[in-house]
Amino acid sequence: MTNPFIPILVMAALALLMAIGGVAASAVIGPKRYNKVKVDAYECGIQPSPHAMGMGRFPIKYYLVAMTFIIFDIEVVFMYPWAVAFTELAMFGLIAMLGFLFLITVPFIYEWRRGGLDWD
Amino acid sequence: MFVAPHIEWAALSPVLILLGAAVIGVLVEAFVPRGSRRLVQVVVAALALGGALVAVTWRWTVVQQDGPSSLVAGALREDAPALLFQAILLILALLALLVIADRARGEDAFTPTASAIPGSEYEGQARRAGLAQTEVFPLTMFAVTGMLVFPAAADLLTMFIALEVLSLPLYLLAGMARRRRLVSQEASLKYFLLGAFSSAFFLMGLALLYGYAGSVHLADIATAVPLVSGMDGLLLAGSALVIIGLLFKVGAVPFHSWTPDVYQGAPTPITGFMAACTKVAAFAALLRFVYVVTPGLGWDLAPFLWIVAILTMVVGTVLAIVQTDMKRTLAYSSVAHAGFLLLGIIALDERGISGILVYLLAYGLATVGAFALVTLVRTKDAEGNLVGEAGHLSEWAGLGRRSPVLAVCFALFLLSFAGIPLTAGFTGKFAVFGAAVAGGDWPLVVIAVLASAAAAFFYVRIIVLMFFTEPATGEDGSATTVVRSEGLTAVAVVVCAVGTVLVGVVPTAVLAVAAQASKFLL
Amino acid sequence: MSIDLAAILIVAVPLASAGVLLLLGRRSDGWGHWLGVLASAASAVMAFVILFGLLGRGAEDRAVDVHLFSWIPAGELDVDAGFLVDPLSATFLLLITFVGTLIHVYAVAYMEHDDDRRRFFAYLNLFIAAMLILVLADSFALLFVGWEGVGLASYLLIGFWNQRTEYAVAAKKAFVMNRVGDMGLIIAMGAMFASIGSVDFETVFAAAPELSEGWATAIGIALLIGACGKSAQFPLQAWLGDAMAGPTPVSALIHAATMVTAGVYLVVRSGAIFEASPTAQLLVVIVGAITLVFGAIVGCAKDDIKKALAASTMSQIGYMMLAAGLGPIGYAFAIFHLLTHGFFKAGMFLGAGSVMHGMNDEVNMRGFGGLSRFMKVTWITFGLGWLAIIGFPGLSGFWSKDKIIEAAFVGEGWQPWVFGMVALLAAGLTAFYMSRLFFMTFHGKARWNDGKNEAPGPEQHPHESPLLMTVPMIVLAVGSLGLGAFLAFGDRFFHWLEPVTGHAEHHDPVIPIPVIMGATVVLMLIGVLLAWRQYWASSVPLMPPTGSVLTRAARRDLYQDSVNEAVFARPGTHTVRTLTYADTAVVDGAVNGLGAGAVGLGERLRKLQNGHVRSYSAAMSVGVVLVLVIVLVARI
Amino acid sequence: MSILNYLVLSGILFAIGGTAVLVRRNAIVAFMGVELMLNAANLTLVTFARMHGDLTGQVIAFFVMVVAAAEVVIGLAIIVSIFRTRGSASLDDASLLKS
């Protein structure tokens, strides 16, 4: 019996190869023309704020979305153990999870109604 | 492998009512039009607190009949002390809610827009439009929910979650003062950072205790204490860290440094709420942990608790003497009170439990009342515009002549803090010190008596200031004035004052109930 | 009316009156003072009801316990609130309510021009109620309630004219010094609870004889500290002089007749404990003796009429303390002297108030003189009080003081000689300083500006006070005259108190009684004579002689004066100065030191609270590490 | 591999987190230190769960993660609002409240 970790090792090697290979290939093959957009910081496709720290407007929307994301994303973590024990917990588990989802929906509704999701 | 737990809905009713109210509060924010939000929120919150109080009373009768029981697979414990702590909490929270909801001169104590930059045009617009941050109410309800779970928590995980549920809303509430926004935000930041820091310690303690006993149920840890040998280090370090996490919440030295800053910076109604209710909840949890888990460790933890108690009493008293700000003085006095209360914890005696219950009731009533009065005393500039609360002690000079009723009530609360006979404070001190004497902690009691005598000095100083000193006018023509409350604060103050006197003059009933509640903890 | 009901009403009526006056506020300004007088008078009637109720019983059942309610029923800490009516408390009830009512009446006129007269009466009633609770209590816990109550009322009344900063300061000083005494009482209660397990009189006194001497001494000393604080005994005496800042009726009622004697009451009441500890008893006698001499010396040097009277009060309470420390033989004498002193000293204070009333609130005796012609009633009543206090044969003070001096000579070893001589000598001193006060005020040349002489200051028109003021003075003067003889006749007062104080075996003093009596009278006469020569027969300088510019005539008398000063006043002044210094440096120092230490420590600790979150978290971390070290090291 | 190694690692992480809170001026970095401490506790929990052959520790770790996320959100909200007011997230600047 071979070591069960070997497939993971192989995965890791392939991932590494792809990552380094991609960068290396673009460096070797790609054309090299620079402009303002290219040297700017990359901020998820939105206009990068001129001076993030200090003067100028602070991209508060960005933080709002980030916070919303973190909290809703993390809550989902409870669904994994629930899924594992789904059969044993049966109806009780289902109702409990529905209740949990309802409780998560409430702040979502709040955020939506109060304009937290409006981009502008 | 997994078994669905049995949920005792009836026993959970007080918690569920409050949680429901909090959720409804969030929905109200979402759907009810701006104009009627505040009214709806106040009504929902008051009804929920009242309903929970009724539910707790009902559970009390049930527990008196059937004895204590474990709930939700041992996560919670429903017994007499827990219910009594919850009842005290709900009463104090209801009184604090009245103060929070009051709009003296048409303004509540909270900024209309917590997220706006202080002094910005937007904030000005919001103020002129008469907006209100009514999220205060659901946040308060969440905090009370956490507090309600805290005394009943029978495992460390529940305790940790309850700790966070009560703390997180308070971090936000602390930063929402209408005036002096910078200071308020700073208070919020400090409270948050230090609170998170201390909960990390609590969590580490939890982890170590779990490693020691293989369970986080307090009862399991307690039974493991004599059995598992060779891992004393884990047990002791874990217990110490958990206790430290709780000591932070009660504001014991050297984990108190947030108290003065946060009490001063937070909106005053919130300060009153958190000073009274957080202390009740945290002491309840501390009591349960110490009495259930660590009796076998008495000898090992005693030096630590003794030192903390002495430091807390001395530092709280001494620093209160040198303060010049009213809220800060009260903050340090609350630190000193935490020290006196620790005597009841150290006593490890049934009487300690009832003593702490009575003391907390007395302290809570005086605290809510005192801070409620602080909200009414304002500074007025030369043109007669209200500038904010009169924070500096000198601004309280001569108040006795201008608003005798207010000054007399405030004096009453101060006397109760000082533990003068015929006020609730005396009954509380008597009960706690008595328990400590019975527990054989003589030296501590001597220090406590000395500290309370010294503390009487600064309470009396304030009374002298109010009654026997000429009111001062500032150099810039500012003066102190008392605003009329909308009525809610007045009701809260009167209830607190009457309660303070009643518990002082006829403490029989309260003592009897407390003695009944001290019987079956575990 | 039953004794039970009367005992409850006697407290409830003034308390209710005080409540009504405070709650109604300005609305009751018009009639509030009369309500106060009525409430006090009603209490006095109750006191007589109680007296006759007790007299109607056999000597053995003259103790009625009135149960009020269970105050703190917490397991073993069972504290019931109840009143104990027995000859001792009944005596106090009469003194407090009777003298109190007279002073209420007096105050109606005295305070007439004060806007806050109603509030003043509310406080007076509050004081009466608290003082009655103090003496009626059947446990140390309830006694403590009254104890704090009189402290509060005294504080409010001293600072009544709180518009003046120095008065407010005086009030605060009194309050702080009293707190020191209160701590003694609290500690005593704690010790009682630890050793006996109860704080009610019955249990404690029943258990006292079996108490180990260590416990008894500890409790006794703690009680003595409490008594010293309230009764202005050495070393906690400093507040009494300053307390004279209050209105004169207050000085008469609280700081002469009643509250300041609470310490004596406490010691007599707790006799059983002191008898179990000779050390504590000896300490009581020593404290009494020191205060006795101290007060007398201070009295010789004070020019402020009220402060001189205050010093004399201190000294007279020293007599009572001394007697109370002698054990059963002295208890009755202490209470007897307390009673007569209550009358003559209150009378003299009222007289002083009357003089101030007629002299535009002047208190400096060097600015008085020759007033007897203008204030006949005041002069006569004050004169009777003066004769009583110096122990002139036949008057009240003679009977009570003489007994104490005789008792001080009883015993073995060095003690009777020392304490007896002190008591004897102090009688002479008393005669001197009281005569000085009396002569300087009422006799000799007028030293105030009557428009004809060249005395400085505004022109004065001394006049007799209105009837409302003179009648109480007359009644008190009658008491100064005859009360002593009336009570001493056939030892009836001592028999009356016997159920409480116990029967004292008769002992002979180390010196025969006639000799003591003779010596007392001779010393008294010498004191009066000296004072007469100095303050009546020759003129008194307007300014205290040291470092002042004087008229030529005064300068000629200076030599004589300085002899006198050198014999009495200067050592007096020096002693006073030294004692005052010791007082400021040691006692105030200790009090302030505690405060200053706390402030200093606070300032230092304050630096830690520097506003930086990082130092807060550092402090917490250090705390955590220390805790872990303590916990884990303790384990190893 | 011995259980002890994991415990030592989590102890080190906890200490690093604590040190970050003490020495870093930036509120966000200090806060990250707190998060690191929480995660060190998580590692301890999981380790002990493994040692006891019991799932409780792992479940607690889930709870801790959620709590930490909630703390992050609230913490960021507070820090952002104070940053917008003062233009700085330095902890040492926030010292109006003292003594």
C-alpha cells in the first residue's frame, strides 16, 4: 500500500507548476507595453482609491461588502457538521437549520432594506 | 452517533422572549417607517423585558417545586440562584431601558448617525432632521439576552458564547454618544480591543480545561478534579485564565483599566446599563464557576483571588478619591464595589451567594439611578445653549439648592454606595462581609471595612459639594443646569430610590428570598 | 397609654414632623417652626408617660423590650430591631425631650430672621428622633443607626450656615472625625459578632462575663474609640470647638446637653464588657482624666465665648468618662453629672446665645463686659449656671461633681491618688475659667462701644432677649439650681438607676470625705478669687496681651496680667498651642495622612491610566502572567 | 508526533498574538494579534479533541471561528469609523480618555 498522501503531493506539485509556469510563460512570451491602468493596484476591478491611507475619500462601500461577506460566509460553517449528522438528527436537525437560516436572513433583510447592498 | 437533544422550551422562555424581541427589533428597523420606529422599539423592548420577568418568576415557582434541572443537554442549568440573578438583571435592565429611551429636551443620548464623521455636514443634516439611531434598542436586547444566559450557563462553551453575545453589542453601544463623539469612539475602540483580548484568555482557559477534563461541562470538570492526576498545571492554569476572563468583565484590578475610560466615554444611559447589568451577569457566572469547579482548588487559587480582591478594593477606592470627573469617579467606585463583591466569591459559602445577590441588587439600583441623574445635569454656555453633560465635579457644586429633589436622590444613591445604614448598600455590605467573616476571611473584611470608610470620604465630598458649596460659573460664562426628563428617567430614578430605601429599611423579604436562592447551586 | 406605644411614638412623632417639614419645603415656612416645637413637646409628654409607667412598676420589672421588627434575619446574623425602655434610657428620654423642647422654643425666636428657619427645625426634629433611637436601641446595630443619625443631623446643623466656607469646613471636620469613632463602633460590633455571635444588648451583656480578657479588651477599646469620637474625648476632641460654628441652639442641644454625651451613655450601657476587662476600664479613666485637664486648660485661654463653653463641655464630659470608667461605683455618678450638666450647660449656652443676640453676634469676650446691667435675666440665669458648674455648695453641679471626685479617690494603689488629685485640681481650674468667662462677660468695665467710651467697633445697644428666649433660660436655670439636690436627696436617683448599673458596694475613699469636700470648696474659691482679681477688679485688655498695642492704662495692668497669664493663661496658651499642634500634626495628620496617602497613591496610580490601550493591555498581560506564576508556583 | 508539539505551537502562536497586541500601534494589526490568539486556542482545542478522541473540541472550534468572524466585523466597523474621524488607525493617538 502506497502512502495515502502521495496524491496530495502530486496535486501540490501540479498546482505549483501551473502557478510558476503561468507567470514564467507570460514573462517570456508576452508583449511588454506599460500604461497607467497596468501599474495601478488591483482592487477587485473597481477604481482604485487615490491614496487609500490619508487624504481622499475612503472606500467605505468596500469595507461594508467585505464585512457582509465575512459574516454570512462564516455562518455557513455550521452547515458542514449539520450535513454530516443530517441522517441522525432528521426532522429536528432540519427544523433547527431552517430556524438558523431564518435568523441569518433577518440581518440580511435589515441590510437590504437599509441600503447596505446598494452600490451607490 | 449524534442524538437530537431534548429542548426544554418552557424553561428557555425568558431567553427566547428576549431573543425574539431582538430579532423583531431588527425587522422593525427594516420595515417600520422612520417616524414611528422609536415608539415601536421602546414598546417591544419594554414588553419583552416585562414578559421575560414574568417568565422568570413562573420558572422560579416551578423550580421551587421540582428542584433544579439541566437544560439543552446540559448547556444550561436552571436553578434558584440563576433565576434570581436573571430576575435582578431584568429589573435593572428595565430601569436602564427607561433611561435609554428618555429624550430630555427632545434629544436622546445617542448620535443620530453613528457611522457619519463627527462634525461633518451629513451628521448636521441628520441632527436637524431629528433622526435617531433606534438600533440602540435591538442591540440592548441582544446584550440582555447574553446576560440572561450568562448566569445559567453550565458549560464553558455556552458561557463563552453568552460572553460574546453580551459584549459585542456593548462595544457598539459605547461608541454612540451624541456629544463628544471622538471620546465615545475611543471608548468603543478601547473596550472592544481589551474585551477581545480578555476573551482570548478566557478561550485559552476553556481549551486548557477541556484538555484536562475532556469536557467543558462545569459539573464534569468538577468531578474530574480529584480524579485526573498529573495534569494539575492544565487545571490550574485553565481555571485561572477563565477566572481572569470573567474578572475583566467585572472590572477587577489589574484587569480594570478599561472601566474608567469606557464608563466616561460611553453614552451615559449605556454606562448605567452596562455598569449595573454587566456586573450582575459577570458575577453570576464567576460565582457559578468558582463555586462549582474550584472548591477543591481553594488552597491553590486563594492567594490569587485574595490579591486581586485586595488590589481591587484599594486601587478602586484610592483612584476614585483623586478623580475630578463625575462618571470617572463612579467608574472607580464601581471597581471598588467589584472588590467588595469578590469577598462573597472568596467566602465559598452559601451565605456568600445570597450576600452577592443582595449586594448586586443594591449596587445595581444605585448605579442605574445615579447614572440616570447624571444624564440630566447639563452644562449651558454663555448664550444658554446646552453643551452636554456636566462632567466635571465642580459643575455639580450647589446643585442641592437648585434642584433639591435631584440632589437628594443622588445623595441617597451615594450613601447607598457608601454603605450607610438604612440604605440598600448597607444591607448588601452587611450580607457580603458577614459571609466573608463566616468563611474565615477576617483580614479581607478588615481591609474592606477600611476601604469602605475611605470610600465614604469621596461620596461625602460629592454630597458636600452639592449642598454646601456655592454654584460656580465657568470663565466662559457657562453654567450648570438641570433638564427636565421626558418622564421615563424620572420614573426610573424614583423606582431606584424607593428600592434603595426599601432594601435598606426592610431587607427581610429580599434577604429571605436570597437565602432561599443560595441553597442548590451546582 | 402603654409604654410600648409611647416608646414608638416618642421617636415617630419628631421623625414624621421632620419628614413633613422637609417634604413640604417652602410651603411650610409660615408655621413649620411651631410644628417642630409641637413634635418635640409631644415627645416630652411621651417621655413623662414612660417615666410614670416605669415608676408604677416594681424596681425589678423596670425594663420593657419593645420589639419592632426583624431587621436583618440572615441565618446566624439575626438582627432584630427593638427598643429597650429601662431607667437608664428613660433618664435620657427625659433629658433629650425636655431640654430639647426648651431649646426648640428658644430657637423660634433666635432663628427668627433666618430664611431657612423651617429647615432648621426639620433638622432639629431629625436630631431628636435619631438621638432617641440611639438611647432606646436594644442592640448595638440599632444604636449604630441612631449614632449615624445624630452624626448626620449634627453635620447638617453645624453646616447650617453653609454659605460661609469655614462653617462648611467645620461641618466636614466634625463628620470626618466622627467617622473615625464610627469605625471603632463597627469594629466593636464585628468583634462582638466574632466572639459572642450577636450584637443585641441582652445576649452580649449576658455573655460578657465569660468573655476572654483579650476579646473583652479589644471590644472595650473599640467601643472607647467610638465614644471618644462622639463625645469629643482625647484624642478625638478637635472637632467640638469648630462645631461651635453652628447656630447657638444647636451648640446647646447637641454639643452640650445630648449628643456629645452619647459616648458616656455607650460606656455605661456597655458596662458589662468593661467590667470584664480592667485594661479597657483603666483606659476609659485615663482618657477621661486627660480630657478633663485638657478641656480645662483650653477653657482658660479661649476668648470666644462659645469656644470657651465648648472647652468646658469637653472637660465636664471628661469627668463623666472618668466616672464611667470606675465601674459600677461610678456609673450612676456619671449619669447624674450628665443630667445636671445637660441643664446648666444648655442654660449657659442659651445665655451665650442671648448675649450674642444682644451684641450683634459678637462672640469675643474681650469685647463684652459689664453686661449685667443690660441683661438682667440672662445675667441671673447664666449666673446660676455658673454657680452650678463650679460646684457651689447646694447647686446642681455640687452634688454631681462632688460624688465623682469622691469616687475617683476610691481604690487601691496609685490610681485613686492620681485620678483623685486630677479630678480635684480640675475642679479648681473649672472654677477659674468659668468665673473668667462670667466676669469678662457680665462684669467689669464695658469694653464695647456704647457711644461714650473709646472702645473700637460699631456702637452696641445691648438689650434683653424676648420672652421666647428668656423663658427656656429661666426653666433651665431652675434646673441648675434645684435638680441636683432634688435627685440626690435620699439617693433616689441612684436607686432609680440601680436595676441597670447594679448595686455598688460602698467603699471609703483614700482620704476622708469631709477633707475632699473641703478641699474642693477651697480650690473652687481660690479659682473664683483669682478670676475676680483678674477679670472683674481690673480691666481686661481688648486684645489678647501678646503682641498687641494697648492703651496706657492697659499697659500698666499688663504686668499683673502677665503674671496671671504666666500662671494660667500663658502655659495654657502654650499647652493649647502644643496640644493643638499635636492635634493637627498627629490626629488630623493621621486623618489627613490617610487621605493624603490615598491621594498620593492615587496620583501615582493615575499615571498608569495614561489613556493608551497598549499600556492597558500590557497591564493586563502582566497581571495574567503574575496570576499564572502565583497559581502554578503555589502548586509546586 | 506527540500531542505536546501541537500544544507548544499553539502556545507560541498565542504568545505571538499577545505580543502583537502589545507592540503594534496600528489598531488593525493589534486586532489581528487577538485573532491569532483565538486561533491558537482553536489549535489547542482541536489537539485536545484528538487526544481525548472526542468531537467537542472540534465543535467548539467551529463556534470560535464564528465568534471571531462576528468580532472581526464589529471590530472593523469601530476601527473604520474612528479612522474616518481621525485619519489614523494608530492606537496611541486614541488617548483622550485618561487618568
